[in-house]
Amino acid sequence: MRDDGLLYRVYERRLTKELETFDLPQHLGVIVDGNRRWAKAAGESTEHGHRAGAARIIEFLSWCEDLEIPLVTVWMLSTDNLRRPPEELVVLYRIIASTVEQIVEAGCRVRLTGNAEMLPEEVRAGIARIQETAAPEARLTVNVAVGYGGREEIVDAVRELVRDLGAQGMEPARIASAISVDSIAEHLYTRGQPDPDLIIRTSGEQRLSGFLLWQSVHSEYWFCETYWPGFRRVDLLRALRDFCRRERRYGA
């Protein structure tokens, strides 16, 4: 009788060993998609799907830490998601706060990525309190993208840049000439961080939906049919192997 579990473990070890010969991404982005569809297929509630997805995030980050990937951006709540029913959002906010707390407890450094002003005050305050307990130095930094939209990020960056330049007493013409790719990048939510090398999206959707629009100009993408709660370590390893086999020419 075939032992599928044993075959899986052998395959996983082989992939892990293969990746030892490659340079892995220094910044990995992940669009955690499909929680509700996973729950529906399993005959479970939407809340159950979101909680299963949150648990998978914690596990996923432990895999990244084991592989010594130093920076991960996890998209947990988009600006479009804020249009969902209020009762679903209340549950989501609780799950997000709990997940951030677990990430910190795991020894990761957490950075909130998104427009916090779009979140309820108690949610912002709760996440801020959790962040204060995080270790300043950690093997893994996690950007928690909450209330995040790619277009909104670029607009926020330009607005902040213009305000900064205006505060220096610049006239409109000088402000316009001072706006550049580099100056906008310095005002993004991810300022000071490298752009993502690889972005993973689950659930079979093959679109960005606004995730890290500015930063992903040279990113590689890997799309997976699996709903996020069903995403396995072997899926991550396959994505990394595929990434490592690609030739990145950056338009040259």
C-alpha cells in the first residue's frame, strides 16, 4: 500500500535540498486569497475560513523564517475589502489583531503597511500596542498590509512628498521638478525596504488587484490554484524553485 504522506515528505525534503543551491527572494509578497471560498467548499462559515487563513499565515511565516527569507509582505485586508458587510469586518478586525499579536509573539518584527486612518480607532490602537512589544531586531520582518490599496499608497506618497516640499518653502514649479521616482519611493509605505522579488497569489486568481503596484515593477509572480487555507509548505517550495529557475533581465 502506497504511503502518500511519506512520498510527500520525501518530495518536500528534495525541494528543500534543491533550493540550497539558489539565492532565495529577499522580499516575498503574498496575496492570501480564497478564505471564504475554502470555507464554502468545506461547508463551514465565513468566519471559520478567515480563522483558518490566519492560522495558515502564522505557519507560512515560520516556513519563511526557516528558509531565511528576511522580509515578507502579507496582504490581509484591502481597501476594497472595507466594503464588505459590517458584521464580517468586525470579525476580520478581531482576527487581524490576534494574528498580528501571534506574529509578534513568534519573534518577528511587524510593520503596518496601509492607510491606518481607514481602520476603526480601536483597531488602530490595538495594533499599535501590539507593535510596541515587538523586538526591534528580528530574523524576519513582516509587513502586515491592512487597509491597503496600491493606488491609494501612491496617492498618499505623492501627497506626503508635496507637503514635505511645501514645508521647505518651495514654489509650485520647484515642487514639480523635485518629484521623481526616487522621491516618491522614499514616501511609500515600504520606504527603506527592497522591492519584492516574488509575489505569490493563491485561489486561482491571476491578477494583482492593486498589490504593491509601484514596488512590483520588476517582481516575478507565481499563481496557485489552492485556496489560501489549503496552501502547504510544498507549495511555497515549488514557488521558490520556479522563481529561482527564472532569468530576471529587468528589461535589459
